[in-house]
Amino acid sequence: MRAGHRARLAERASEPAVPRSTRLRDLWRGTGADLPGGDPLPSHRAPMEGYLWRFTDPGRGRVLLVACGVNHPPGPPWATVVVAAHPSGLIRSASVDGAWDDTAAYRISALPALALDGKRLRVRIGDDVDIRCALRPEHTWPPRRLLPGTSVFSAVPGLNHYWHPHLFGARVEGVARLADEVWDLSGSQVYAEKSWGRGFPPAWWWGQAHGFDREDLCVAFAGGSLGRGGLTLRVNGLVVRAGDETIGLFPPAALVRATVRDGTWHLAGRSARHRVELTGTAPGGRAYYLPVPRLERHRFGSSVQHLAGRLHVTVRQDGRLRYAGESALASLETGGLAAG
């Protein structure tokens, strides 16, 4: 026993020391918050870490959505991987024990279902889904900002949910085998985001769209009950990427209001220079019921999502109309109480 104890002590002594600054950073990020100038993409090891990618092929009228949630409960972490495709209606999911996401880099291992190493994504679910692609980001959330993520809320510890859209366009090479179909993903318009916190809010709404008449236009929005302890507020945010500019409207710097009911998503946001209005509808569109992981191991709720809804967008800058158009390949989602 003494010899074994000495061996363990020697092994620990040989491990490289973790700098104090790194330990403090990890402790702070463990609250859900990021330091000024920090990178939200590596794992915070929050109870829930969510990753999402969406591929839109306007020419073929196709949409592919990939989502991965890594849960960090007491005990070993576990993951949920979900794939949904339009117009085929395919939905596949897998629940995996022993998942891992890196606190220092944008990497995930949820084998055998999903692996992400920076710019390479691999998804495999049973015999029906095999996705292999490489992404070269071209349009990302503006770097070198004082505030991490999308707003001041990213620096507030202990909130129940954080949201960070970070990729609005990329060159993609790869293929997706989806049941009996094989999709060439090259040329697809790509979007990616990350979320984390203590789990999904009690109610939420979300949307994202490429597929406008401008290839360089990308829209994303999210809203729900955000808070800490017994204090919760309905908070909304939206992002429009137009050309080389990223317009992010988030409180408290901007006012964003949302009305989501009866199959309609309406958001209106304004800041000192910008006015953005979004109206999403899913008239007769197919609803996808996607599994949503709860914090309890291998237990799930669900969200209701339309992968090919319509989203009309109006953007004004300094009082002048900058863009007005519509996509017919928008994801529009409600979850929790909002999905009832």
C-alpha cells in the first residue's frame, strides 16, 4: 500500500502544474460567465453545454440541422446528438455516455455519435446517418471585443442560460448520408451557435435563416426566460450578418421585443443606429419534434421546430432601408411552455 501511495504521489508530481491564472479562469467560467475578451466556444463545464450547426442549400431546397448537448451532472458526463433534415423529414438521435468537451478549445467527443475537432465535424448515428465535413469559417462573431459573447449578460455569473451565435458563413467540404440519400454539402450556407447554463429555460423561442436573395445575409434570434435565482426576465436577442457587417441587438444596448404565438414569430429590435424587424411563419409546414435533454441522465423533453418556415426581414440603418427580403428555409422553434 505504501509503495502504491508513493507511486501515485510521484505520478502527480510529474504532471505539469496548472497556472494559477488558468485555474482562476476555469473557476470563473464554471459559473457560466466569461472574462472580458474571453472566448465562449470552449466548454464552461456548465450543467448543460449545447452546440448546433445548420446547413442550408437554397438551390436544392434542403436543410440539415445537427445539434449536440453535453451534460455535466454529478457523475460522468453524457451527451445527446440530434440530426434533422428537410425535406425528407428524417430525424435521428443518440444518447451517449462518457462524452467530453474541451475547456481550452472548440472540441467535443461524444463517440460513436459525434466528434468535433475545431473545423472538422463527424456525426454517425446507427446505419442511417453518416456526416463528414470540414468547415473553413469566413464570417464569424466579431473578434477582439471587450465583452465576451453577444452581450453584457455573457459576463454575468450564475444565469440559467447563455446564447452565442458565432458562425454566419463558411466554406464547407463534405457529404452527408441520410438514410437512402447522399447530400453533397459543398456550397451550403453554414451557421453555428453555442449555448450553455443550467439547462433550457422554462420557455424559449429560436430561429435562424439563410436562403435569402442575398447569399451574404444570415439571421438568428433567440429569446426566453433568463434569470438567476427567483428573478427571471423575458430576454430577446437577434443578429443579422449583412456583407462584412454583423448587427447584434441585445439588451441593455438595444431594445428587442418578441411575440410568439399561433404559429407566428415576430421580433422587433432597435438600437441607436439600427432597426430590425423579423416575422416568421410556418403555414402548413411540417413540424419536427426534436428531443431536448434534461439534466437527469438520459431523460428528455422536446421542442417543436419547423426547418422550412418563412422569415421576412427588414433592416434599417440611420433611418434608411438597407434590406428587405424573405427566406423560405428558416428554422423556427418553440420549447418548454412556449411549445404548449
